[in-house]
Amino acid sequence: MKRLQWSRLDSVARREALRRPAQVTAEDTRVAVGALLEQVRTGGDDAVRALTARFDGVDLEAVEVTGAEFAAAQEAVSASLRAAIDAAAGRIEAFHLAGMTQPYAVDTAPGVRCERILRPIRRVGLYVPAGSAPLPSTALMLGVPARLAGCPEPVMCTPPRKDGSADPAVLVAAARCGIRRVFKVGGVQAIAAMAFGTASIPACDKLFGPGNAWVTEAKRQVSMAEGGAAIDMPAGPSEVLVIADAGAPAEFVAADLLSQAEHGPDSQVILVSNDEDLLDRVAVAIGEQLAELPRSAIARQALADSPMIRVDSLEDAIAISNEYAPEHLILALRDARAWLPRVQAAGSVFLGDWSPEALGDYCSGTNHVLPTGGAARCTGGLNVSSFQVAITVQEVDRRGLQAIGPCAVELANAEGLGAHARAVSVRLDAA
Amino acid sequence: MKRLQWSRLDSVARREALRRPAQVTAEDTRVAVGALLEQVRTGGDDAVRALTARFDGVDLEAVEVTGAEFAAAQEAVSASLRAAIDAAAGRIEAFHLAGMTQPYAVDTAPGVRCERILRPIRRVGLYVPAGSAPLPSTALMLGVPARLAGCPEPVMCTPPRKDGSADPAVLVAAARCGIRRVFKVGGVQAIAAMAFGTASIPACDKLFGPGNAWVTEAKRQVSMAEGGAAIDMPAGPSEVLVIADAGAPAEFVAADLLSQAEHGPDSQVILVSNDEDLLDRVAVAIGEQLAELPRSAIARQALADSPMIRVDSLEDAIAISNEYAPEHLILALRDARAWLPRVQAAGSVFLGDWSPEALGDYCSGTNHVLPTGGAARCTGGLNVSSFQVAITVQEVDRRGLQAIGPCAVELANAEGLGAHARAVSVRLDAA
């Protein structure tokens, strides 16, 4: 990691230190993704099959997971992994359930009842990637809130393995969330199929889930296409910013930085501390731990350009974090809770030495689909309301119309909208 | 309006009847908007001034509204309009306040506390258009939730009038919402200035508000630009779908259809009824009322292609509405409340004969910035949470780590993420 001393940097250098690599999709990727989308849109299941053969190297007659395959998956997964999936699902449910948006009603004037009601999004499409490994945790993070929202027809796509099967842990997780329709389709062809529909795969109103640059570009394109689908959020490379003080165990901090770094060479990892010695100790610990990691080559690449920033005070550290707006923020501080009120923008925050990000990734209960690329300045992560539509309602009686009608007429006239005024006054005359 | 008999249409004709005109931005508009954005991004205030001279026909030395101008606006607005603005703001506050997302905390396991906390978006930019007329109501619909969210630095842009002043009613509405920084800048230049910042106008994290096709395209482009801004939602032409039964007063239904139609020639207006006679009576009433409307030419254009759909049953009518997902849905039914549970997708619903859409546009309390173009299948209108960031938090102690740590290790290993497992196990070893 690169060492930086914040107080010695001018504003340009500071901006540069926190600048994320531009997520510009190469023109040829854009064009290639567009062509693949079109291929599936017009070719349907045949195109999906052809692209699955081409990209996943497997020829599938039917892409939908059968009941027998679901049953076999339960057998194929170890009892301990099944128990972990179930326990994680339970905690994710508990947290998401408690935060659900509620319907409500208010009388804003006598005879004027205003309400908010909630409906599940009818057709949601969940994408569970399996790049370097399958991700049952992502199946839970998408499937649990979809279930709590009451989505009637959730559909999941996940890439097939070389033998033509779906990852059994992903199927166990899907089943735990009540998802019965899983398709062994990955990549751009999965996004296309769920956005436009094929004979086998239903068209969806909204698509969810992370993915590589191609999947992300495909989601972007279908979200803008006529007759396409809405999307949850653009997913950039994963990020962590750790603020550690002198008392933070260097071994823990190093492990947290590495767990982010192993995601991919483009992972964003930032360590900020007011203690020079802590930075030294973390650097040493990273070196020691790297040697033992299976994905050390990836982590090494990610860390090469990552900054360790020495600040004069923890106030400066928080200011840096608020400016950067990280996906994950770890406060490895002696009084982490006391600093929380100053956090203005982050996806998910981890307080103290015993709250590693990995717990949030899997099983604390919070969602791991979080805003990246600075989007945490404006938006939070997935939650049940991401799978719902909020509808407002007003029910006005004669008395209510008499109470607020003249106000509407006054404003409509000020805006030069005579028919608006008339829609009210014609009723005032009759009331 | 065109008469259609739903039972006689095949599925293609049905789809055609509900198809919205494609909102395709012409390539030359896209390019022109892009060039204007770039002009402001590089030229700052000078570019804003030049474009204001060009598009608004007024030369402004300084674009920010002064305290003296705010004071003068209070004088310039009639007492009755000031009272209407104040009363509308009060009801909008009452409704939005009651629906605010709340922070919460759940212990998902002993020693595992998960929370959601909320923060205002720091810099929000509100756009209040003034195409055919200024829109103080839009200033309220954006300003009230921004204030309730606690946004510390709200900024508003609205086009200058020919004499270089801002519309006084818009300023009165802005002041009512505590907005002190208003800029007399409109169109693409306003969106560019708020997205990228100039010496006078602060860069914003998220932009809100409706606008014409150019403003909408500008919002779309800055939302995708490196260093741009997030946006609330794409705004298409306004829409109403009215479901009326035999008992609906034709005069009211006609007035509601016309109040939507006067927005613009591209307004979407649909009437669905199970009663042939009602459709006849509404057609006659529209003819009578059109003659008296100031904006009758616009309304006439909008209505020319709008369908009146005869259905066999109200069940069919609701199904049509759910498929179309209108921005506004009026249930002009004898038992409107009983039909509400069947409504699956709509921006805002108006129940019964005494709840014209115009009340929701101005002062019932609900927000009038609503999803168009079918987006109501997946998203609701503006609310306080549109101006907030929800952040999740977890605080785990040793006991909590021991309780859920092994679950995370199991899942991390299943996903082949060794450093994730290690970030937990290194702590389990130490706990």
C-alpha cells in the first residue's frame, strides 16, 4: 500500500488520493453487450442456449432447474453449510423485516384522507453470479427481501457449471427463500432473458444483483431500453475504508483489508489512521497474512495502489470517509459508537474490533448489496422496499373538498392551469 | 377520444391501445444537450450567463436571488395566494412527516446489534420549471421533503422571467420551505450548473424535479457522467387513467380528463368504463367544457389519440390499469375503497367522485412528482427518503462474534473467499 500524509497534500493531491478509477465501459464492450442483448431479444431461448454453449461451455437442452435438481442439491450440500445458509437467512430476515416500510394514513384536513399503500413488484429477476466461485450469500441477500416484500413470481438466474448443473449451495439458498424458478443462465444472456423474456424465462419488471463489468453494462442497457427492465443499482468494484486508531489490533485490520482486496484486482481498499505506528504494524501484518492466502495474487494487485493515509486527527479521518462515501466503513476505534453520529455517507458501517466486514457480507443480518463508486452519498443498499412499490392514495369527501378545494383553485390559477382549477370548481359548485 | 371495445380486441390490439409513445430522444437533441452540458462544465458562470441570454432572452449580471428579491416577492404575491401556498405546504408536511423512514436497531443474535441510521443527502439541487407558467407547487413538492430530510444546503434553480426576476410565487414557496439559495437559471444550463458546480452555483449530489424533454435528457446525461449527479427519476409526459362506473358524474370525469390533457399535447389520458352510456355522456361533457378552457388547443391535441375503453367488467378495468401502471389513477366508482386492494401499480390513486387529481397536484398532501411511463410498476413518487441516505450499521462484541462467526466462516469457505474466512477466524482465535 502507498503511504500518504494527509496534512502534506494540497487539495489536488487529496482529490487524487481518493479518486476511484473511472468506470468507463470500453466502446467495444458496449457494442458487444448491445449485440448480445439484441441476439437474445430476437432469438429467445435458442439464443440463450447458443450463448450458454459459447460462454459457459455447456450445452443445455432445458435451462430451468427441475424439482429433482432442487432435491439433489439438498443432498449435495453438507449439513454444516445447509445450517449456515439457514442461520444466515434467519438473521437477514430478522433485520430486514424490522425495517420494512409500513402503510399509513393521515387526515391532512377534515374529510381529506391521504395514505401510502405498498405492493410487491410483480416480477423480479435476481442474478446470482458465479465468477470465481458461486455465491449462495448473494442468493440470500436478494431472495430474503424479495420474499418479505411478497413478490409473487421471483425468478433467479445463475451460471451453469461445466457439468450443466447449478451450484447446489445457491439452490439451497434459493429454496430457503421460497424461490422455485431458477434458470441456469449467466452473464449478459441472463440479464437479456430476464429483461425481455423468452419462452422459458419470464420477462421481469426489475432486475437485481451484482455481476462483472459485462453484466453491469447489460443491466445499464436494459434499464434504458424501450420495454426493458428497471435495475437495483449500478455495481462497481467493491470498497472498504478502515479508520483505525492506535489501539486497533493490526492483525485484525490487515485481515479486513485483505478480505476486501481478494474480491478482485480492482477492489478499492483504504486505510486511514492517526497513528504512524499502527500503519507500520498493519503493513507488516499484511505481508505475513498474504503468504497464507489462496487468492494472494489478486489481493496483492488490489493493494498495490491502495493508500494508507496518516491523518492528524480522527476528525480528519471521518471527513475523508464522508468525502469518499465508501461502500463499507470499518471504525476500528476505541470508542467507535461515539464517532458514528459524524458518519454522513457510507453503505454499511462496522463498529469496533469484533465487527469484521465479512460478518456483514454473510450473516449479521444487513444486506451486502450496497452502493459503490460514491453512490453512498445519495442512496443506501438493498432492502425490502427495493422490491416494493409505494402508492399514495387520497380519499376526499364533500366536506374535505370544501375545505381544501379553494386552495387548489388558487394555486391552479396562479399556474395558469384553468382545467385543473375547473376540475375542482365544478365539484365545489355541486358539493 | 377514440372508442375501443376491449373484448373485441386481440392481444396485439390491446397492447397497441395501451402503448405509450416511445420517449426516444432525437440524436440531435442528445448531441445538443451534451454540448450545452460541456459548455457549462468548462465555462462555468460565464457559460450560464451566455446561455441564459440565449434561451431566456435576459442578461443577468448575477443569477442568485437576493434577500431584497425574496422580500419583494412576499409583497408581489397576493395574500390569498400566499395563504394557499402556506396551507398546501402544511398539508404536504403533515403527510410526508408521517411517512418518514425511521432508524431502528435489532439484535439478530446475542451480541450482534444491526441498525439502520439515516442521513440527509448533503447537497440537493431542486429544479422548478416555468415553461408555460411558473410552478410554485413544484417548489413545495421538492422543498418540503428536502426540509423534512434535513438537507443542509438545498439549492433551487428556476428560469428567469423576461424582466430578469424570478417568479414571486416560486420564491414565496421556496422561502416557506427554508430554501435560501435560489438561482435564476433554467433549462439544460441549470441542470449542468447544479451537477458540475460553477463559481456561483454549488455542485449537488442529487438533482430533483420535472422539466421538458431537454431538461430530462440533461438529467439523464449528468446522471451517467463521471463526476455528475444522481437524479430522482426520469420524467415523461404526465398521465391519468380514470375508471368510471355508470354512477360517475360525467361532468366530473370530463373535467379530470381535461385537467390532465391541458398539461401538453403529449399528455396521456385514458378512460375505462363498464358503461357505454357513461362514455357517451363524458364525450359530450368534454365537448362542452373544452369550449371554456384557456388551454383548449393543447387539450384537444392530447385527447385526439386518447382511448375511451369499454370493458365488460370493472375487474377488466383494474387489470388494464395494473398493466398500464398509470402515474395517476382515478377510481370514479360507487365503492372505490373496495377496489383499492386490487390496485397493483400506480403513482397516486384518487378515490371516489370528490377526489379530483388536481387536489393531489396541489394540496391534498401527497407528492405530485410521480413515476411516469410505466415506472409505477417498480417505483413510487418522491418522498422524504428520496432526500436521505439509509446506512446500515453492525456492532458485534466477542460473544456475538462467537455466536455468528462460524456461520460466516462456513459460507466464506463455500464461496472460496479465504481472506473473508480469515478475517473472522483470526478474531475467533483471539476472542
